[in-house]
Amino acid sequence: MKKLSARRRHPLAAVVVLLLALAATGGLYAAFAPAGKAQADETAQSLAIEEGKKLYAVGCASCHGTGGQGSSDGPSLVGVGSAAVDFQVSTGRMPAQQPGAQVPKKPVIYEQAQIDQLAAYIASLGAGPITPTEKQYDPAGADIANGGELFRNNCAQCHNFTGEGGALTNGKYAPNLEGVSPKHIYEAMLTGPQNMPSFPDSTMPEKQKKDIIAYLENVNGEKSTSPGGLKLGGLGPVSEGLFGWIFALGALIAVAVWVAAHTAKAKKS
């Protein structure tokens, strides 16, 4: 009887064994699962880079060089980042049809998955601005008034007050921003494509970019109205007043000439 009593387990022994088993299982998961996930992510990224390299060799290397180093027909892509690639390719500007003062927007020839692969390959050549997430460029809750002030101070010189674009020098131009997606506006501010200066987060924080996007959506949205009638490109009250004055003055001169001519004929008769 003494031997049987000695072999009896404590009532809490089973609980302790169960806790130790759970701890061991959790420890094994913590040790191996994250590493496995990281390895899977790394493999997927490597595959994306490899596929992007193939796409690059076919559609981009002839101008930008086999390794993205650039050539006389295209600038270096080392360090431009995935955001620049996403903007240029998903707006159809790249691949370019021909060199010129400015590459125009045109129909997109790549699917988004292919664009992501190209962006992954270009990003692997050197660190640069990363493609933004929807949370970064979503203008919900942004300050429209502040966005208008920021836009007038930083963008209206080229894009005019409502973002309808305008001519620059030597065949260059600022494109119309009406209908441009928030993502592409954000990427343009982040990367500074073609003739546009760049506004990184260190210069223009994410919130200010959202405010500008909200302002553009407000002034160019379906509910936007022009209280003066024809907005004439949204160039502002001075130019619009000058336009009206010139046409009004011209009309008055024409009426005066017509009245004088008919008065002289009446006197002769």
C-alpha cells in the first residue's frame, strides 16, 4: 500500500503538464512560424523582382539601360523607388512612345500585377519612395481649406488655381488634374515626375498631401459649380475680368463703328 501511495500523482500534476505542453507548443510556434512567414514573403518578393526584371528587359531596357543605369534616351532609374514606377506606368506615360519635351498620358499597356513586379525590380536597384497605401492618400476627413491654401502656394503657378493645367516653357506643360486618382496625385507629389518638383514627407507631410487631394476633389468634383458662369480655365478673377473687359470693350467699339457708319449714310441720303 505504501508503494501505491508513493506512486500517486499530485492533483495539480496534470495541470502543470498541460501548461508545459502549451508553453512548449507556443514557443515552437513563436520560434518557427514568423521565420516561415518571413521566408515566404522573401520568396514572393524575389519572384516578383525576377518577373519584373523580365518585363523591364522587354519594355524599358532599350532606353534606361540593361541595369537601370540610364542612357542618352532615358534617365537612370536607380533610386527612383516603386512609387515613381507605379505613377509612370499606371498612367501610361511609360513606356514612352518617343522622346520629347514631356511624355503625355496615354492608355495603360500593363496589368496592375505586372506594374507591381516592375516596381519591385526597380526598387531593388536602389532605395527610393515607396508606393503609398490607400490609408496614406485617402482624403476622407482632410482639411479642404488648408489644402486650397497649400495648393495655391505650391502648385497653382503651373497647374492654375483649380488644377486645370497650363503651358510651361519649351514645349512643356502642367497637366490637367481633373479626374486624376488620389493615389496618382499623392505619388506625383512624392516623386516629382518630369518637370514637377518633389514634395517628400520631410517637406510636405502626409496630412498636407491629403488636404491638397481633398481640395482638388472638391473644386473638380461633380457637385462643383462656377458662380460666375463660364470659369474660363479657372484662371482667377483678374484674368477673367480682363477677358470680359477686352471682349466688352471690343463689342462697344464695334457697335460705335456700326452706329457711326449708319449715321453717315443716313445724312448723305
